[in-house]
Amino acid sequence: MSADGTTIVIGALTNRSRSGHLRVCDFGSNDQIWVKRSNAVDIETVNDSSVTDVSMSTDGSIVGINVFNTNTLRIFQWSLCSSPPTSMPTISPRCADGENPLRLDVVTDRFPKQTTWQVNNLANQTVLNGGPDKKVFSAYQEAHCLDKGSCYQFMIKDFTSDAICCSWFSGNGSYTLYFDSTLVLEGGSFSAGESEAF
């Protein structure tokens, strides 16, 4: 499995021609299903077996197998798409006089449907909310205008109490909240939830 948990390799003892083969599958972030990468890779020699030793590089681009009967090492490499940029364009809404922009940057984990957020005013009325999201391992940004003379409470929650960071399987999700140019709160490892007044 790749380091981020989105690619797996499966070795099989034999296929119909009695030679070993392997399959590589990637997790589709849009439809959230495992998708086979190209066709299965068959080991050419009859009675070879690839199931005993299979290894994958951390980025999922290289797979190595030890062919059992012939004790041969085979290396396979795929060209992967380049990674998305580490930063996203900044949204700056045009706020009216007396208002400041509120900006939330979010990077989702493997289970974005578990996470929601909201902003409440002093009367405990929800003035903004978001989530759950559908896209795994994706970055998005929201920006809104709020009265700069009022007080608010931001809350982010994860209903399974495992937050959005940090594990080898769930991924390294994160969020950052700004009010005007002031950093209000940032994180990702918060158990069931966390909040901050601003």
C-alpha cells in the first residue's frame, strides 16, 4: 500500500494460464471506489508465482515482486500525474463597510462525510455552516463576510471522533480559519471537535 493509503497492490498465486499476476488499484476520490490501474500484470513463465513477496513505493509508482519459482525480482513503474499545488488560490470577497472577510481553508481526509463546521453568533444562532464534503483528500476554500463588530464562535466536529488528521490510513487533513487577516484557529487532530471564539 502507498503511504497515503490511496493505492494498493495485490499479488495472485496463479491465473488461468497457471502463471502468477498482480493488480494495482487506486482509490477514486470522486466516486470513492477502488479502480484498477490498467490491466493485470501477468508473469510470463508458466508456474511462476508472484504472491510471496510484493512491495510498493511510498508514492505508489513502483512495484517490486519476487517471482517464487524462478527467484527473480521484477520491477514495474508507472508514470503518475503531478501532485496538486501545496497552496490554493486565496478567495477575497468584497465585503461591505463594517464587515470583515472570514476565510476557511480545508484539506479533507479519507472520510470527509464525517466532518462538519459552523459559525454561531452570541445568541447561539448558526450564521454559517459547511460539510459534510464528498471528495476525499481534496482542498477547498470558503469565504464569507461577517459584521466586524460582532462576536462569533467557530466549531468543527467529526462524528466518529477521529478528526481529520493524522493517521496512515485516514490521511493528513487540516483546516485554517482567518477573520480578516487574523489567524483564528488551525488544526486537524481534534478528536470529536474543537471551537474558538473570535
